[in-house]
Amino acid sequence: MPFVAQAQQAAASVQASVPFRILNETRLLNESRLGQEVLARIDRARQALEDENQRLFDQLEAEESELTSLRATLSPDEFRTRAEAFDARVEEIRAERGQASDDLARRSEAEAQRFFDAALPVLVQLMTDEGLVALLKPETVILGTEWLDITDAAIARLDAAAPALPPPVEPDPSQPETPTPDGQ
């Protein structure tokens, strides 16, 4: 048997005997159709938040300009009262916008988790079909060959299966949010 054929046969034997593969979760999310749908939904929500923030900024800027122009015609007490009310309104809006931003971050994380929940049965079937016992993240592998990466096959399987996302889990408004152990 020629050397090249022996090397190819040995490589095929090694591939068949390795019980794990590498899966790039970021690529799975970014490149699969379902992942792209999730990311587009997140992007639309982010854009809506940015648009609302800009609208409020423009509104506050106009109010500040009006207040500044009235300064010459108002008594110092009246101006101070209006300026303090304006500042309080700005702080309230800033807090609301911060909360909206935090809510969007949580919803984005939840959407990504829903994506991986939907992808899980497809990945489990891929593991079963390939005789695998584990899928590893690329950053856990110090050195390896390209054939270990099964991401392209996972994307193709996920696109072919076209699973639906599980429904979102709405938080119970009567329950206070419990912080995670890392404080977030």
C-alpha cells in the first residue's frame, strides 16, 4: 500500500475514534438561519431602543433650549424652580433609559438561550450520529486539526431541521428579580 494511502487510512481511523468535536457556538448563532432570525430580532429591539433614546434626547435638548431662552424673562426663583424640575425629569428619564437598556440586555441573553435550547436536539442527534460523547468550545482546545471542528455540519443540520424557538419565558412581575451569584 503506498504511503499516502496508508496516511489517509490512518487519518480516517483516528477521526472515527475521536469521541469529541469542536463546536463554535458563536458561528452557530451567527451563521445558521435560526440564529440570524434571533439576531435580527435582537437588532430590531436595539434599534427601537436607540430611536426612542434619540427622540427623548432631542425633546430634552429642545426643553433645555427653551428654558435657557426664558431665563432672561423669569425671576430667579421661577427659573430655579423650572430648572430643578427639568433636572429631575432628566434624571428620571436617564434612570428609565438605563433600565430599558438593562432589560434589552436580559432579553437578548434570553433570546440567545432560546436559540441554543432549540438547537440542542439537533446537536444531540448530530453527536449520536457521529458517535460523539462531547462537543468542546474552540477556546478549550490548545492544539487540534481542522477536521475536529463540526460547526459547519451543525449549521447545515440546524438549517435543515428548521426548529422553532421555544416560547419566551416571561418573568413573573410579582416576584423580585434574583441576582445571579456573580452579582449581575
